[in-house]
Amino acid sequence: MVGSGNIGQALAAHLAGHGHEVSIYARRPEKLAAVATSGSISTTGMLEGTFPIAEVTDDLARFAQTCPVIFIATVTTAYSDVAATLAPVLRPGQVVVLFSSKLFGSVVVSRDLYERGAPESVEVLETDCILAARVLPDGRVAMARKGWNLLSSPRRPAVDEHLPFLARVFPGLAAATNLVHRGVNDFGAMAHVVISYANLGKIDRAERVLFYEEGLSERTVCLLEAVEREFRAVAEAYDATLVPTPELLDRYYGGVDTTNLLSAMRSTWVYRGVTAPTSVDDRLLQEDVVNTLVPLEQLGQRAGVPTPMVSAMISLAATLSGADHRRTGRTLERLGLGDLDHDGLRGWLRASSAAPDRTRSMEEAA
């Protein structure tokens, strides 16, 4: 597994809890010194216990040789660096699973890996971040698991081959219709930027704001509802569906008041007590802009679907950061899809969902 943050540690414990031998690659292994010393990660919440970790290493070649299945649990803005690092040491038949890919993450990572010399039989799959986690002062990882999520890949047969294995590790995981279907059904990508900009002054002053409980009011929730409508319209233009947000949160965590979007957010137990970021330059907010909103806007443009709210969020992010996200983000050109019009993109999505089977099962790999 690649990643040493909160989600990375939670994922490592979760995999170990399902009986798998887990090694963690970290560029700075000192961040996981306590894990390396104890050889374990302790968790609380939906998963209680102490789980063995085989190794924490910064030796990438050694790590790649011992891990037939590699989960990447970093922020998506680090994917290009991770791919450049992994490509020279991957071997035929290995499987890479992106554990929070945003929109088209597996496409860009596949391109990066193959362009840097990784074997083309390496399969790349993507899902959303299925775990919520934070490291407590005593070193334990408090965590929760989403009860539903989607799995996709540029090669649909990879999903068919590996879903049975992954669904045993993550119950409720289902195959996406296509890559757009998986990418748009990501509540964080819809909500993080909107809520942050609705509270821009407070965040800039570092005031304490309960992000999901106080971040939107009965009036400002209309901003998020407008973004959701745009996500849905783009999804439908590409033969995909968007689960309504109240239902999505209930599928994730259960026990949610699905009366409306605001009540759903305020009743999602995992969100209670979560505070806003301390800066709108937070890397988690930036990845939602550059790796979901930018490609979504471009998909809408190709389909003739207006996305004024999404476009406004991108423009606000660019103005505040001084960066040209529409040039540097996950553009269709960057994905190798820049020459395709709407019909061409729909055809590419259909073709990628029925590509020739070039995989071997994850069961065999593991």
C-alpha cells in the first residue's frame, strides 16, 4: 500500500483485518515510526482492534516485489509523482487500486504508468475513498467505512475480474456503468469546495466551523443543490446516473434523515464534529477542483450541458490560488481525450466498458 496519512493507516488496518499481509511504502517512513516499531496499527470505531503490519519501508523496489496488489491511498494531486515512482518497478500482472480517484483517475494513472515503462498488463482500477479516518492523540485510528461505493477501470473486464475479491474486503462495492458514473458519485467532490467558499471569510480568519453541520444554512444549501443538478445533467449526458445526495449519504453510512439535502448532511453521524479546513488552499479542496470539477466542466461543454455553478467554483479557486486550473488540471487533453467530441467520448466510454480481457484475476495475483 502507498500512503502514510490517516486514510492510508486506516486502509492498512482494514486490509490486515481481512487477513491480508500488508506492507506500507512511505517516502518518509519516520512518519510511521510507531507503526514500524510496533508492527501494528490499532483502530477504534467501526473497526476495533490491533492489526499486524508486515513492513514499513522506503525501499520501493522491495515493496513492489512483495505486493501483487498495490493500493494507492494518497491525495489525487500526488498521482503523477506516485506513477512516475512506481512505473520502473512494477511487474507484469500486478494490480493497482486507486483509493480516491476523483473523475477519470484510473485513466490518467494508466497513461502515466505506461508512458513511463510499466508493463501494459498492469491493471489500474479506481474507487472513491471508502474509509473515513483520523489519527487520535493516543495513536489509534478512529475509522468508519462506507457501506456502498463504485468500482471502475479503463478496461471493464478488469472490474469484472477483480470485483469479487474487492467486494469481500469492502462489502457494498458495486461495478460502475462507466468511468463517469463512478466519478460523479462522489459527495466530497460536490460538497467540499461549495461549503468552503460559502464560509470563505470564517476559514480565512481560522474560525472554528463545523463543516457539515454549520457550513450550509437553509438558504445557502441551494448552492450545493445547484451543483448537484449540474453533476446529474453531465452524468446523464454520458449514459450515467447520479444517486441523489440524501440517498447517497444513507447508502454510505446508514441512519441518515433523507428528507432533504441539508437534513441528510446534518444527520450523517460520521460528519458530526468535523471542522472546516484552516485554508481554502487546503490540498483536499484543490484536488476536488483540479481533478473533478475541471474535467466535469469540459465534459459538459462537449455535451452542450451548461455548468455555471461548477464553472464559478473553478474560477473562484483560480482567483484565490493564482493558478490556472483549466490549464493545469485533469483536462480532457491530459487524459488523451482532447480530440473527441460528445459522441466520440460516449463511444470511448462504451468501448472501454467492453475492452478485450487482458487481466488475470486478483485472486491469482494475491
